Amino acid sequence: MFWILLKNCINPKVPAVITMLMRLIEDFDITLTNPSAEKYQKYAKIIESAIDKSYFLTVPTYIKDSAKVTRFRAGSTIAEFTINSTNDILDLGTANTEITKILNDSGIPLNRDSFSQSVQTTLSSTTGKIYPLQSMVLNCVPPDSAQGEIIWTMNKDVIAINSTKYTITNDRKTLIVKSASQSDSGRYSCTTQKNSMPYIQWQHIAIDSLPNINVGEKERTFSCENMPVQLRCCIDVAYKIEWVLDGTVQTPSIESGCITLDHKIQTEDCSDKIFTCRLKDLPDLSIYSYFSKSVTVKTSTEKFNCKNESLGFGLYGATVNGPCESGNDGIITYTCELPGIWTPTRNCVPQKIKELEQKAKFLVVDDIPVFLADLSNATEQNINQITQSTVTVQTIVDMLSKIADISQNITISQPVMENFLKTVDILLSNDTKDTWQTLANGNTTENTSIELLRAIETISENLSNDTFNISKNSIQLNRNTIKGSFNELSQLPNSTTHIEIPAVLEPTLITIIFFTNLDNILPTRNTTNNDSTQSNVNRINGDVVVIKVNQTINNISFTFDITDETLGNPQCVFWNFILDGWDSTGCEVRPLNESGKVKCECNHTTSFSILMSPFSVMPDKDLDKYLSYITYIGVAISMASLILCLIIEIIVWKSTTRNDTSYMRHVSIVNIAVSLLIADICFIIGAAVAEQEQPTSVGRCSPAVFFMHFFYLALFFWMLISALLLFYRTVMVLSQMSRANMMAIAFIVGYGAPLLIAVITVASTAGPKEYITKTNACWLNWFESKALLAFVVPALTIVAINLLVLIVVLYKMLRRGVGVATQPDEKHALVVIARCVAILTPIFGLTWGFGIGTMVSSDFGIHVVFAILNSLQGFFILVFGTLLDSKIREALAGKLSLSNLSSNRTRSTSAGPSSSGLGFFNRIRRRYVYNISDASASSSEATSSNNYSASDTFMSA
């Protein structure tokens, strides 16, 4: 877009000086802020020549050779220049069209667009400073020749008429900014039309920062005795303050930014005193809350452990706040500790850093070079305070992140990047290691360190095309153009990290940054273990290298020095900002016949390092491969077993469900098998989705997770139904319930409760997108929302209830003398109880007990045991729930005998009558009749004694 802005300084006796702006179609290069830079001088010469040539030929009032480029600024790239003319009324349309053509032909791209006439003027009706929360009134007075509706803008954003922040009068000549704050600072303009062009009147308005009066603790207690008391009040150096007691201004001692009032407590007057620290010489601001802060001085006859004439008196464990020392902003928290001392905890930021933080909130691209120079100088000058202050480290990282964000559409020059890395180098020095550790203990280091890494990566993507090197104590940056094979070796002390790129076909710009201390601050979590606090997780064990290129490189190798040779299991990783952890995708460890080093090969570029474990275990990829084999083979066996189980139940259904207890027992087994079978099918679907997409797709993964959650829960709730039926038939032997009622209760509990839990889980976690895991598998989220507890807690609760039921049933049976009886039915009861424990506890309880273990441990054995038990649950149901049931085997044998009988009858009929064939048929028939009769008799006996052998029938039917 091409803009021409005119600023008139008109005097009838002298030529008019007109300031104009030209917008170029290219990202802003920071080097254009330096008039001595080669690019600045080149662009200025071409633009001045084009202007002079075009205006001299087409604008009669233009004074030849008067065009002068005064500066370049961002947005995208704006060239500001001046011309002299004998008249301020100009027709520049044809001339600017010609300028556009000349500059495009010269390699400076412009678009043909509208032109604007611009005048810097005074819009604000306030003559002095504007303070926070005051209303700001701006008046637009366009010239008589201006036409059209007035449009108000703030920093190029059009101000809406119906806005809660602004009020515009009906004639649109007045703009009122309500409750102004520092964020309302900027360039305000009103635009009309003049000479068929926009006519812009503008003013840059700055609103003062919010005063921050710091008096420390608002209430302080002292002994009621003759003693001095010191009250300290601090504020930004831009304001002045004073102490007031009962309306009378006190006389304090003054230091930079602070005043200290000496007060004496008199024994004869121990009443409470309220001292007020307020802004000085600004009575109009008294209506605002920031105008003043008060301190109440109280007295007491109580005995205290800690005493201080400024902080007050207190007992052990008490805490008070006080302002930081002069030259610093923030608070110091004091704790009363043995032996009667107020121990300080500092949360102070150097005043210069605090001032830069305020400027950073409204930083624009043009100011980045100067701002970064000021920041690096302030960081160097306050290095001792910075390395000992967590708040200061966080403040500086926030500013670096802000700079990186606003520089994404500009080109960063070597001096700017040097100041950036100079600041980072101080933050990464060995002196700050303890400060980063303090941040880690407060659980804030991960966000701060990742924010710093992100800022480094972001700003390194926008470096100029120049070749240069920057070297600091723990940082080395190399910017090169490469073609063919490429090798780069770190020159930092105690580092020999080596980078190799075998072949680059086209000239490619590459940026390599080596860090020897960045590993001290970055978290160690990877995409399979998000807990960096565990003592046995991987650790960064080498340099961190950031690589940025302007083309795709598919093969790059690194050779890292190992910093701690006691660690093993090296993994080549890069930081994945999407998955928020170290990721090994696309990177492999390669053999290297050299001790103390690790070689990695990767097929992409980003932030690399090596993770190593404090114990020797199988690498993550091998572990995942073997666990996958175990899981998929087990699931296949499980599904085949479940299908076989359902087929057997269909075959023997009529023969084994002749009483209510047996009927409900088989209903439970069938629903357990169906639930687990569907859950296994959903598991396969989810595994396929997770294998195709990383991070896992929320849209494709969530349905599979929902149905897995639902049917796995249904499995446990049907186990609960079985246990409750056992309890009901064993303990409540005199109570009777119809089959219809038992079925209704069973299906409500078996499917209703799991459905309710699954729906509540997805409703409470789907909004913040924390329903499923972000990596590796389709399953309930654990690390962010703990949604997995919605499965683990109900499942393990049911296991506990089932164990309790077994204990009660066993106790009731043993009280009846089952343990000393010799009758077969009594002995069979003990077998049935043992089988019940084998089904409920080891298989399902232990399975998910190991499942919890996998969440808190990376031990390979725990993962293997869980994978085996979890994937073979269907096989266990077939064996313990079906095949080991004697009555099912008898019924199945009867069916098979009947089938053989039918087959033999068919063969005998085809062969014709024979004595031998008839004898065989008769023997088979007699055997079959005997078995059926015997089974019928047993069934009849069981039915007649239902009340006494119900539990036995449940377990063996």
C-alpha cells in the first residue's frame, strides 16, 4: 500500500515544507533505523531521485532538489520524506503514479493507492498531563474546505460510535475517552475529505502510568512504650509523595523514590495512629483510589518474639510486607523466625527493569533496537539483583517474549540480535541456576523457560540475510548461507557439539544457536511422561541446539558431548511446542565409536538436545514396539475368546438357566462378554486413529474414548451385579425377588450408571479440550484434567465392594459348618468361592491396580504386566466364567452327543439295516437317554432345594 501524508508548515513569505509518507511493500528491516546503514542510504538515494524527477516534471510549485528522506519506520516499511513547494495546494495524483512506476522498476515495490494529506495538531483539550482514570476530551477542527463525515481512529483502528470506552458527539467533532489508562496512549486522528483526498489531523497522546504507592504492611503493632517508629513510602520516580497525619503534612527524610517518616510512640498516648502517604501537589486526583495509601500504627502490651522499629512486632510464624529498598520496585515479605528475627524474602525488580517493563507494554517495532540496547545494558548493570530474583527473571523473559512477538513481520539485524542474546546469556549464567531452581520449586519455571525458548526460536526466524556470528559466554549463533555438504562445530568452552548436513542442493540460509546452559532450566518431560518432578524421569544431558533454515532439510546429524556419563539410555529429541514436551519423532540414535558422545540423526530442524535416564532401561521406541505386540496379540486372543464364550452361552442357554439364580448368573456373563468385546473393538479403532495422527485428533478420537469408557465401566458394573446376586442368594436366603425385578435392576445398574459417569466426564472436560490424552493413545486424559479417574475410581471401588461381598459370603458359609463338612455340596461351595475370588480380584482388580502403576512409574515390568492382564481379560472370562463351569461342560457335552447321534443315525439309514449298526445305535441311544435323565434328575433336585443351594448353583451353573 502506498501512502502520501502531507504536513504543512505554511508561511506566505517562505516555501511550504511538506512532510510525506510512502509505504513500501516489504517487511520492515531494523537496519533502516540506522542512517549510516548501507540499505538505508541505498533506499534513500533511490527514493529522493524518483521524487525529484517526478515532481519537477509534473508539479509546477515544487522546488527542485528539495526532496529529502528523513527516516524509515515500520508498518510495513514507511519512508518519511519532505519536499518544499511555493504553494500548499498541490495536485500530486499524476506525480505519485509516476513515482510508483519508477520505484517498482528500481526494485522498491509500491502499490498504486490513495494519498492522504496529514497535519499534526493539538486535539486534546487538556493542556497538562493526563493521569489514569481521568476522562480525555479530543476536539477535531477541520478546515473550512474539508468535507465529509469525520472518522476517529486510534493507532489506525477506527473507533466505533457505539462503544463503552468512547463517546462521540452527534456532529462527530468531539471524542471522549472514559477512564483513560496507559493502554489508551497512542496516535489519535480525525479524518475528513479535502481536495478529493483524505485529510488527517493527528496527535500522539501519552497517558501517565498508574501511580503505585507502596507503604508495605497496612497495619503494624508495636509495644506501648517510648520508642521510635519508622514508616517508609515508595513510588515511581515520576511522582512525588508526602506523609500526612490528621490532615497535617509531616516532614520526612527523602531518598530516591522513597520517603521515610520518623514517629515516636509515647507511653501516655498509645492510641492508634493512621498515617497516609499521598501524591503531592495533585489535589485533583484525590477522588481516585490510587491517590493515597494508609498505615495504621497500633500498640499492645502483649509480649512479642520479633521486634523491628519499621516492620513492627510479631510472634513466631507471623508475616509482614515491606517496600523494596531504594532503586527497586516490589515488596519484601518478612517472616518471624527463630531466634526472634524477621527473615526477608525478596520479590523486587530493579527500577530500571520495571521502567522498561512499562515501556514494553506499548512497544512498537521502530523502538525495538533502542529498547533492546537499553534492556541489555540494564540487565548487565543489575546482574547481581537479576540473578538472585525470580520476579526479575520472569519480568525480563516476558519482555523478550513481547519483542519476539512483535518482530515476526520485520527483519532482525545483527546488532539487535546481539543485544537479545546478551540479555539471554545473563539469564542463563551459572549465577542464575539457583534462581531457576527456586522457580522450579514454585512450579513456574516450566512456563518461564519454555516462554524463553519460544522467544529465541521466534526471533531467530526473522534474521537478515547477512552472514554473521555472535558469541557470548554460553551462547553461540552462526548465520550462514550453505550449499552442498555442511559442518559446524561449537566454539563454546567445554563444548564440542558437531552438526553435519550431507547435501544441500540449493543455496540455503541457516541459523544455528548453541546453548551450553539452557539444559539447566528446561523441563525434562517428554511426550510419554509429562511429569518433570519425578526423580527417575529423563534428564537433559548435553547442549541444546536451535536450528532455523529457510528451506526443508531432510537429513541432519548432531554429535553431542555427554555432560553426565553416569546416565544411560540416550534419546535424540526436539522440543515439541504443540505436545509441550521433548519428542523423538523423526530422530534416531546412531552408533558412535567414541565414549562420552552421542550421535543423533533427524529429518527436520528445530530445538534439539539429548535426554538420558538415571537408570538403564529399554529405549522408548523399543518399549512401545514390544508393548504394542503384546497388546495387539492379547486383544486378538481376548476378542476370539469372547466370541467363543458368547457362542457357548447360546448353545447351552436353555440347559443352564432353569432357575432364577442361574439365569441371572448367565445374563451377567453374557453382558460382561458383550461389554468387553465392544470395548476391545473401540480400542482397535482408537489405536488406529492414534497411529495415524499425533497429536491425537480430538474429533476422531473422542467417540472411541467415550464408548471405551462406557463399556469398560459396564464390564465392572456387571461384575458388581454378579457379586450382589451372590450376596443376595447367600446372605438373604429368606428374601425372594421376581426374575423381572432382578433383570430391571441389573440393566439399570449395569448400563445406566456407566452411561451417567461417561456423559458427566465428557461434559466436564470436553470444553477445555482435556477429555482425551494429547499424545500416543486414544484414552481418557490424565495429566491435565485427571479424567481417567472417572474410570479408575468406579472400577477399583467395585473391586473393593466385591472383595467385601466375598468375605461376608465366606463368613456366612463357614458359620454353617461348611469348613468341617464332608458332604460333596459343602466341599463344592469352597471351590466356588475360590473361583469367585480368582475372577473378581486377580483378573480385574490387579489389572487396573497395575494400570495405576503405569501412570506413576516408567518401570518396564509394570507396563508389561498391565498390557498382558488388560489384553487377556476376554480369555480369562472364557476360562473362569465358562469353560471351568462343570454344568456348562455337561450341557455342552450333551449337545455334542446329540449331534453325534443325529450324524450316526443319518449314516445308518444310508447304509441299510445291519445288526452291527443297529447295536451301535442302541448303545449310543441308551447312553444319551441315561445322561439326559440323570441331568434332569439333578436339575429337579436343584430346583427343589433352591433356597439352600442357590449360591452353589450361581457359581457352578
